[in-house]
Amino acid sequence: MRLLFVLDQWPELSETFIVNELQALRRLGHSVRIQARQVAANPSPEAPSDVEAYVMGDEGRLRRLRDLCWLVSRRPRRGAPH
């Protein structure tokens, strides 16, 4: 299963439970991706360096558009008006 963690900042030192959950999900075979609003001011040394982590300010418009198109293609009816 592919999972997305949407966070305010990554990898925050005070939020070790997120790192623990992420690592447990990966051990179970899940693919995990992080989407954060910003890089943490106090990064956690325990955060895995090999996980996909995207910081919103670092992405260009093309990347955001591509991600939005991917999301709509996966769930076309959820975004459509009724």
C-alpha cells in the first residue's frame, strides 16, 4: 500500500511518534511518502534519510500540477461536483 504523511514540518525532533509509525509501516512493506509544509527547525536524527520527503516550498509549479493530475486520475469522482 502507498501511504502519504501530510505534515507541518519534517523531520521534527519533538514528533518521534511519526518517525516510529513511519518505520513500522515500512517494515510491514508499505511505501511511505512525506509531504511537509516546511523543513523542521529542530530535525530529528532518527528520521530515515531514504524516505521520499517533499517540502512544498521546494517544488515548482510543474511538479505540483503533475501531482494534482495524478490525484485526480486516481479519484476522478471525488473532485467532480455532484
